[in-house]
Amino acid sequence: MLIDFIDTLFKVYSWMLIIYILLSWFPVNRYHPAVRLLRDMTEPYLDLFRRFIPPVGMVDFSPIIAFFVLDLIRRGVLSFLSRMLGGY
């Protein structure tokens, strides 16, 4: 049950990243509360990767690496919890 909850949190955060990245392709009101919430929740994580992976032309590849790392963290956390709680 805890493992499912943690997995769901990772999935929700992944969807937040996807939505925020897609919104960056369109002209949106950056001051809308939903957009600000997405920005406040995702930019700190994305900025970790933008420091090391500069954009190539107009394309920012850092979200791809961010998703890859997030999935590795998710797998590690779920594996750890599975071992600690005795199965999944």
C-alpha cells in the first residue's frame, strides 16, 4: 500500500513535468495560478539538469535526462521499500 502510494506520487510528478514542458511550447499566461504551481514544483528539479546540459540551438534536452533520472530514483526507492517491507 505504501509502495503504491509512493509510485503514484512519482507518476503524478512525471505528469506535472510533462504538462509544464508542453505548456512551454505555447503562449500561456505565466501568472495563472495553475501554471505558477507547475513552475514552482518542476523548475527546481529541471534546473538541476539545465546547469549541466545546455540547450542545443532551440532544443532543451535536459528534460529527457531529468525523466531518466526520475525513473531511476523511482525504481531505487520502490526497490528499497519493497525489500524493507518484505515484498511487492
